[in-house]
Amino acid sequence: MAETESNDRRREQYASLARVFADLAGRGTTWRNQLEDWNMKRSESVMEWQAEAEAKAKADAVL
């Protein structure tokens, strides 16, 4: 379905959602490799969430 989508924005949304669900299912690496050709853009919001999660993980590791 996603491969036939001509709207670039919608394709990016499909790919982003696929990565989120793949990560939750423990298949993130496989999906990231498959989606490399899609020229995905990075979401500022997602990058912020990742930075927050990394900071929390570092803080938790210190305790």
C-alpha cells in the first residue's frame, strides 16, 4: 500500500509509523534497513523525545 502512495508527505508518515510499531515489536533494525531507500526526514518532535529518553536513561543509570 505505501509503495503506491504518490504523496511524499503521506509516504513519510507511513514510514515513520512503521518504524514506531516495528520498534515496539522488536523489529526496528530490520525495518530501518528496509526503509533506508525512502529518504525519510527526521521529525524534530521525535528527535526531542529521543533526547529526553536518553537523558532519562543516563540519569537512571547514575542512581
